[in-house]
Amino acid sequence: MDGGSALYNPKTVEEVFRDFKGRRAGMVKALTTDVEDFYQQCDPVCHTRSQCQTKYHQKSEKENLCLYGFPNEHWEVNLPAEEVPPELPEPVLGINFARDGMQEKDWLSLVAVHSDAWLLSVAFYFGARFGFDKADRKRLFGLINELPTIYEVVNGKNKVKTSGTNHSSKKSKSNSKVRASESQAKYSKGQPKEEDEGLDEEDEEEHGETLCGACGDNNATDEFWICCDICEQWFHGKCVKITPARAEHIKQYKCPSCSNKRTRPS
């Protein structure tokens, strides 16, 4: 498995970062919006190369599977490359064998951590291969470090503490209640209105850092967003396939991750 490297070799910092973002987006999808499909593909009960739709002959023994992310934002569960050494660094082996021996949340977190490590290894493999100097490596890491890790996205660690938002017409009732109680507390203590307005401005600045729980980006702030009433993460509507019209009829929205936790035993 060469991860598409035979057709795509990024040679500049910007190209490597674009490659990183594409692979990262694919793996985030596998561990969030496509988690049901990903979970099923990681069944530890005997996988063969023919089941993985490759050209290799069927093998009867169980195989170690890997999660791959590609520059086109797709993901795939497959067997590791047979050539030694491989064209690119390989993801961690055997994620399928750990699946049924752990709580699902812990298993997804483990895969997320190893996925983060793999993405960094691929990015800096390209950097080494194409002779990035100290300044280029520092700039590449700076760009990468601006994004939340896959682990942070999967576990909701990237959520910004903020109350009230204009991201969507569908708002969390709990957030609205928190905002109301905070406002009453401020005025009951006799704080001047000017100070209260200053705090609201700080909230708005923090809100600008809100990251989508699916793709991990905070772009398209003028587009439709929706908040999960269970984990209270925000998502781009397009990332979780929810339209504003559909949101109007949802009394309690559950993101894909929270829905899967309730429908499938760990």
C-alpha cells in the first residue's frame, strides 16, 4: 500500500501540508462520521487479501489491518504493503485485533493516536526526501500544529468553551440556559453593562476558534452549523449531512459518534 505516492509526490512545504490535510481528513471521517463502516471493516475475525479487494490470493490465516488516509480525503482499511521497505511509512498494524478487547471509545482513541503519529511520519518523510532545511521543517510543523490532532477531534478535546452562537438556527438548549444564568449572575453582582459587553466580545473572539467535530476545521463560519445535544460538539451541517430545514424538525440532535455509542454495545 503506497498511499497514492506513486502518483503524487509533494515537494514543497505547502504541497506536503496539503497532503497532510487530505490524509487527516480521510482518517477523521473514518473515526467520526463513518465510524460504523470503519468498525465493521475492522472485524478481527479473519480478513484475507481477497476480502480487501486486492489482487493477492486468499489466505486462511488472520491478517493485521491498517487504517490508511489518502490525499483525496478518502480512507481505507487494508493490509500493509508487501514490499520491504515500503514506499511510505506504514500505519500501525493490527488495529482489528484490538477492537473487541477494548471499550469502543478507548479503541477509537488508540487508533486516533497512532493515526496522528503516522501522519507526522509521512509528512516529515516527504520533508527528508526532498531536502527540507531547518526553516522549512519548522514552517511545516507550524502549519500542522495549527490543526487539532485526530485524537483531539475524536475525543472532543478541541471544543472551545463558549456560550451562544449564530452558527445555526438549531441551538443547544443547555447552552441557552447557561448563557441566561450567567447574564443574570453578572447583573445581580452589580457589574456595569460596559464590562458585560466586554465579556461578550471575548466570547465572540473565542467562538471564532470553534472547530468542527468531524473535519476539525473552523472555516466556513458563515455556513450552517449544528451542535450535538449529547457531547455538545459543533459540526458543519455538510459534514454530518444535516440541512437547516432538517434541523428544524430535530428535537434532540445526536452526532454520528454519539448515535453509534447508543446503538451498538461497546
